[in-house]
Amino acid sequence: MKKIILFFAGVMTLMVSSCDDMLDVDGGRQVEMPEINQKTDSLFYVAGIMQAMQQAAEVYVIQNEMRGDLATTTVHSDRNLQELANFSATTTNKYDSAYVYYKVVNNCNYYLAHRDTALYDGAYNVTLDEYAAVLSYRAWAYLQLARTYGKVKFFTHPLTSLSQIENDNSPMLDIEGIVNELAPQLIQFRNSGIPYSNSTSKLGDYEFIWERCCIPVNVILGELYLEVGRYSDAAKCYYEFLFRNKILAEDMRSLFNIRYTGEIVDLPNDFTPGGVSGMTWITRTDLVTTTLSSVNGTSSGAITYIPMADKSLNGYTTEIPKLFGFDYYYYNSHPESEQIIDSVYLKNKQIVASDVYNLLADSADYYYQTNDPIDPQLSVLKRVGDMRARARIDVINRDNVREEILQTYITKKALPRVVLYRPSTIWLHLAEALNRMGYPDAAFAILKDGITDNMRSYQYVRDETWNMLTTEIPFCSNDGRSEQSQLFSGTGTNHNYGIHRHGCSDQYGISGDKSLYKMSVEVEKKIAELQDIFDGEQWNVSVVDRAADIQAVEAEIDAVGNDASMSDEEKTRRLKELDARLAKLNKEFNSLGKWSLQDVINAVEDIICDEYAMEFAFEGSRFADLARLARNKNGKGTGGYSGSPAGYGANFGGRWLAKKLAFKNPVKDLTVESNWYLDMK
């Protein structure tokens, strides 16, 4: 109890900001107003929450990336980073800070307890959208607490005095308990809008958009459900958010970057490295200055980001860019003509990409259409690399030597920031949920073609999957929802595309049944990879001879067609039944191959895990993603396809996670789930 008291003693003060600087909060002032009862002044209270979110977002990135498999330390990394990376961190580690999350919680609790929700401007309630946004901030903070520490102290009332803290009897809850407590109230606000539409504010010299700093209720509710394995509930939340806001997986691609002179010589003659019409993937993902008001605005950039101050005088500053080797504050405080390159791009980087990340990126295939002007074909470049990894690299010349540096946190002439959610986050988390619901073909479609009405004709999409997409998760329903429905028609300028094209395809390479990027092939490759990884351990897949089933039906069709004793009417009826059965078996074969459905679900989950790595590397979600997937594999969810096949042996999720992180030489046994959590001070 003493540990908890020490935490809460630091967070019991709710902070507000000045009119001049919405995020420059006075950490020493306690709110004296017992009620937040003005139509406009509440934004100052939300600014206090935002200041707490800045600190929490920074810790969130460092905790998740240092304990994940995509980033690693260097000889220059300080002790705190090294301890996180090898899982030896104790409560003395400066990044082991539940305090920053509880600071968000307590600020939110104060606002929610005192905000008057009955304020109107005419017939419009001016408080409910903002109230919903604060509920989402609190839910996000509790989600990070449970991910990081397991069972945590849970309270929804503001703690504003030491006596309150000492006498508080709030329970210790794990993530399931937290979701059960928070979800009912969030559900009441799932139809709320995003507050502060088109409202901008300056943080020093640069603007940020308040709307983009909020977490939509359906997004955080989906995240909570996904974390506890309520896959259908999560998918419905993601669907509602994407559909209502017309958020597409757009045709975003990366330039085919040539890393060295000789690489162009190694390329086949039928391949022409082409440009990208409009903005590239890396440019679009960097957009944070558009509002949630149009298709083009919502489908690129960030759904939610947390801006940091451009200098200490203007609020909370971040050390993240410097850890990755870019001194943002030096760059933005010196004219370019006076800058010293070693002071901008640091030689002593403390966080760099791991060999695991580089190997995964370099082993990716690239799909393209040949340059034959008469009869172009779809083809593939084997193991040429995922172009998203190359797009993340900024090249500098230091002492006449070419040097690569990660540019994830290289922000020039803009505010440094942490991105929490992008459109592709929601689409890929939807893929994870659909996969565990028993629809791995729908999940793969999000990577390959995008969810559109065209899916009905795809050779790898099963009948039951199409039925789900017209009923339970009705992206493709025919109920005449006009503009939104047209977005998922698969035609026109604006429609869904596969996310894998962001780094592994030209304009045509991965789309359609003729593409060499095929579900059955990718599943086969992933299962072979897992067999190598778990060689010598219990890991057995189930083979289903669907080819034999197809041959049997084909033989029956021939027999019926040649049966002279059967009436034409009966023959027509039987052939129609058999043709439908054959079509169903062919789709199952094209999606599941020779493997059981549960084997395919596990393989597709690993394919999604790789897509997470390429799409979101170094942005702060990696260890949380890995741990959640490991729990999926251990059957923590409530869906019918939670867990792993019996042939994979006990605790497959723990063994899988330990394999992923073995290169970091962790001091703890990561097959044990309790070792995935940090110690709480």
C-alpha cells in the first residue's frame, strides 16, 4: 500500500495551463475551482490532461520499443535503456514509471467528476464530445498500466488529498477487470464526435490540431476489447469507427529505393523502378495537420498523436529524438547555416534498429507488373526488401562517408510528436480481430486487396467470410448507405487497398487473383518458418487433404454428367449442387491450403505481426503487440478460435514470445507471463 500511496501523492494535483500556452502547465498549482461549469474554459483543464499525456506517451514509446524485437541498444546506451532491453529493469529504472499513467488517470477523474455535462449552445450540447474524449484518455492510460504492470490499482474518483490516498480502498484489477469497469460507460459515448473540430493552437512557433490529439471512443473501446480477446466486439468497434468516418486504406506506396549502385544491375529487365503518383507512404504517414473532416484528410497521417513542445519554455520537451540520434532542440534553435552536423545527427545513438528488424525487412518480396507494353504480367522480386524500411532511413554525409539514420523522430520545422493511432493501426487491428474470429481470409484481404465488394469474387475469400462482411461486420452490406457504401465498392478514385502495398508492391503487384501474392503461398511460407523456429520442440500441424476432396467432387460431377439413367431435371439439380460444393472447396483450398483452420489462423496472425513491424516500427507499440499476440496464442480470448492447436504444445504463446526476444539475452524467463511485466515502484 505504501508504494501506491507514494505514486498517488505525486498525481493528486490537477494542473491547468495559461491562455498563452495551452500545454505549458504549472505543475505546482492545484485546481481550486470545485466545478468546471463554463462552456469554454474546460479546454484549459483538458490541457492539463494533455500535459500528463505528453509524459505518458514518451514513456510508452521507450518501454515498448526497448522491450520489443525491432529496436536495440548500442555501446552508448545508458543503463536504463539497457535494463529495459534485457528485462533486468527494477523499480530504480527511470522509465519504470506508473506515475506518468496515473497522472493521466487522476487528471481525467477530476475532470469527469466536476464537468457539467448539461451545457448547451442552443440545441447543441457543448460538453459531451469533450467528456467522451477525456473518458478515452483515461481508458488509454489504464490500458498501458495493465499492459505494463499486470494488476494495478483501479479508481475512478479524483484523489486530491493525502488522507484520501491513505484511506483509499480501490481494488487491484487486471486488464479483464479494467475492461469490465470502463467499457459500459464508454459504450454510452461510442456515437460521440471528436471535439475541437478545426481548432488549432500554437505550441511555440508551430501549430497543432486539438482534434488530432483526441482518441475516438470506438478506437479505444476496440483496443480494450482486442486486449482481452473479445474479438467480435473489437471488430464491431473498429468497423463503426472506420465506416462512420469514411477512413480508407488508401493507395499509399513507397518509392523503390536503390540502396547501392550495383543493385540496379541485379534487377530483371522487365522491372522498371517507378515513381509514386502523389505523396509516398512515408509522406502520408507524416501528415498530422489535417482534420477528421474528409476522406482524403482521414485516411492519411495520424488519427491520434501527442505533440511535444518545441522548447522547454513552451512546455514539456521529449528526449526520444535524441535517443534515436537526432537532436531536435539543437536543430530548431540554430540557423541551418550555423549548424554542426555532429550536433544535429549524433554519433552516439542510444537506440537503433535491431538485426531482427533489418532481416525481416530485407527478406520481403516485392510484387510488380512487368514493363511489357503489349502483354504485361504480374511478377515478383524475391527477397529484395520492404521499401517501408528504406523509406524510414535518412542518409547523411559525415566526413565524406554515407551514413544512415532512422528518421522516425526526425522532425524539422514542426513539433516533435508521438503517434498513437494511424488509419492503418485500426485496419490491421481489425485484421487481427477478424482472424481470431475464424476469418483469416478476411484478415489477409486487409493486407492484400482491401475490404471491398470485389471480395465476393476473390478466389481465396470463403462464402462464410463474405456472409460475415455483409451481416456481422457489414462493410459490404447492400443496405443503401450511399456515400459510405460506395467507398467499399472497389471502384472509383477513393476505395480500399491492401496495406502490404505500402512497402511491397507497385501500383498493380499485389492486387487481384492473378497476383503472385497469394494467401495459401504466404501461409505455407509462414508455417515452414515456424517449423524451423520450433525444430526439436513440440510443434505439430494438422494436414487436411482438400485436394483429394476437390478431386472427389470433380469425379462425381463427371459421373453425374455421364449418367444416362438420370433425368435432365435431376441431372441439372445435382450438377448445380456439386458445382456450388466444388466452388466452396476451391475457395477453401485457395485460402487454407492443406492446413487446418486453426493452423492457418496462427500463421496469419504471424503474418500480421510482421506487417505490424513494417508499418509501425519504432512508434511505441511493439512489445504490447507481441505480448497480446502471445496471449492470443495461449487462449486468453473468449472467441471460438482463441488459443493454438493442441499439437503446438503447452504455453505456445510464451515459447513464441521468448523465441522472438531471445537475441536480447533477457535475464528473465520470458516463457513465463509474469516476467513480461515491469515491477511497480
